[in-house]
Amino acid sequence: MHLRSLAIASLLVASVLAVPAAARTGPADVRVPGAEHTVTARLADLTTTGTQLTGHTDPADWAGLEAPGTTTPSGVPGIQVDGYFPDTSTTNTNHGWNHDSQFVIRLPDHWNGGLVVAGPPGLREQYANDRIISDQVLAKGYAYAATDKGNTGREIYKDGRRPGDAIMEWHRRVTQLTISARQVTSRHYGRTPRSTYAAGLSAGGYLVRWQLEHRPGLYTGGLDWNALTFTTDGGLLATLPPALRAYPRFKEGDRSAHAALLAAGYPEGSERQWDWHHKNQWDLLQRVVREELDPDYDGPARAGTPLCPEGTGNGCDTDYDFASRPRAVHKAVKRIALTGNIRRPLISIQGTLDALTPPAAFGDVYDRMVADTGRAGLHRYLKIPSGAHTDGLVVLDQEHLRPMLSTFTAALSDLEAWTQPRFGS
């Protein structure tokens, strides 16, 4: 369904839904269980059309995640709650709070009985999904909640005491927000959400999978988009170093380097994206994730040396070999790894030209993991031709790449039909 049609249909549905008493009586403060600080506001429009004007979103947080010219639904009045849970780290500077574990909860006046919870992709903050998820689900009548995962930015590895602590906090913060948001919606609307979905892109998709494996009682189902997949084989720590080694040679015309990139799982047809990924994501994410899980590799240095040439040694991440690293490193990776043992319905959408979490090394692998645990009946895996890692990358190769946002929103409708046959009736 086209986005414009989706918006019109959603507004028609909303017109027959009940308006909670809280919506009629004004913007009374909404209490969020466990929160240390909250600010409540009544907004004429909870979507980015309105929140950009009122300062209730951060466009820098979602920059680059959508294709140029994308239009999203608007005109959803309701309550927004911004706040944070107790935390000791301070990387998130939104609102001048300098406090991590920030969250946003949006409560539309016309509620469909559901709740969607999300964590951000990459190293972003709680507003990262405002265009690609929040706008879409608010227009359908969902309440929406998002977390910053408890740490943000390029130095997440400073949060925690032992390898993997920062990433494990991601999961705790999603669980914490889900529990609180369910209580908030119950009090605000006078009844418990009949459906709660986890949704996310990239690292946010990894959060969805982990929640359905470990906290299934909180959710009706999940939806992930080009999800990051940590496995005991290393995930990014196994796929990024080969790209870092081969790409400079590929750029110089070495045909064997092209074959090496394809062998590492990077899809043929994604070549026009490689230079951008090399400069902006492959190296950065390798160093950040490696420092989080294997801090001893580069000794006292923090996150190595950017774009060091192959053969540099001395802790150069281009030379990193996960398989040969000590047992303690593999133990740290196992701590954050997925198992495939989902216990709620999950729809995964994967772009075939994704050059950060390529299907051969990520989506396909997780689909097999789910099947190996005997949970194949709970997983629908959709490979979308010509999809890149994010829709913002379409500009790198407009001849071959296509946006995936419409597929994502359609998949949410499919998840509704799968888990709630009478959803919206």
C-alpha cells in the first residue's frame, strides 16, 4: 500500500476509535514507572510533521535513514512523554539532560489498542526511528515507545565494566521501557494493550530478535529490518575485517579483491555502495564493536586507528581475525549472541543489496538458526530485491537500489493479520 493510502486508511480507522478520558482533560503529567525524570506535552501532531516544529524530535537523529522525497503520515494528536531512567552514563545530550537511558512515549488520542516499542539503529538516539517507524505506527493508531538503548555515540564501549556490558544494557533498556510503556498505556487508556510489537532497523532489529528469544512474554510479535545478527561466529567482527582488507585493493582495480568481497558475503550488485561504507561504516563499526567485545586487541589504545592499512599490525582492526582471538573474546561474543530460539512470531525483511549486514552473512544465517531450533513456524523471512541497508543509501545507486519503507509498513500489517486475525475490528 502506498504511504498516502496508508495515511488515509489509518485516519478513517482512527475516526471510529474511542478517545481516552485523558485526551479530553488536557496534558496532565503522565507517570512512567521507574523513570527518574519526565516531561509531558500535549501535541497537535505527534508525527514528525508536528514534532519538528515543536522541538519534540531531533531530525539529526533520523537523518539518512529515508530515501529523498519520502512522505510520511501526519495529523495524529496526542500526548508525548520524554524522560530518562536512572543511569550513570551521560552520552545522550538531548534536551540538555546529558543523561543516558532517555526515552520517548507517544500516546495518540485515537488508540487502536496496540503498542510498538523500538530501539535505534547504530549509535543513534531515541528519535532515530521517528520517520521510519513512529510516524507509520502512530497513523495506524498505535502507541509508540523508543529508547536510546542506554548509551549512544562512538564511544559506547566506555559504558560498563567488562566486555559486552554496553550491548547487554541495550537489551535491559528495551525490556525496561516495554514494561513501563505497557503500564503507561494501560493507565492512560484504561485497558491493557491487546498487542505489543517490537520493531527495529539494523541494531534495532537485533534488539527485536533478542527480546523475542529472551522476553517473549512481553510481546505479541516482532518486525525487524536488515537486522544486525551477533552469533558465536563473530557477526560484524568476522565480516567487516575482510571488507577493510579487500576494498582498498578493489578500488585500485585488483580483481581478486572483488572476489574476496563477494566471498565475504557482500552481494554482487552492491559495489557502488562500497566506497561509502568503507569511509563511513565498515571501519567505524569494526573498531567500536571490537573495542566493546575485545578491548585488549589494541592494548591501551581506544578503538584502534581509523582506516589503518592492511599489514599494519599493532592492533590495526583491518588485520583483525576473530577466529584466532583468545577464548575470553569468544566468551564475550557468546554473551551477546543470538540463538534463533524465538518464542513469538517474527517477520524479518532483508535487502538483497545490503552491504553492511549482507543477507548471506546475516539474514540467511539467522533464518537457518531459527529453523535449527525448531522455530521455523514462527519466522517469516522476506528478501527484498534491490534493498540497501537503509533507504538513505538509495542515492548512491538510483539505477539499482529501491527504498524498503513501504515493504516495512506492509510487513507490519502482515504481522497484525498473523498475530491478531481481528485486529482493528
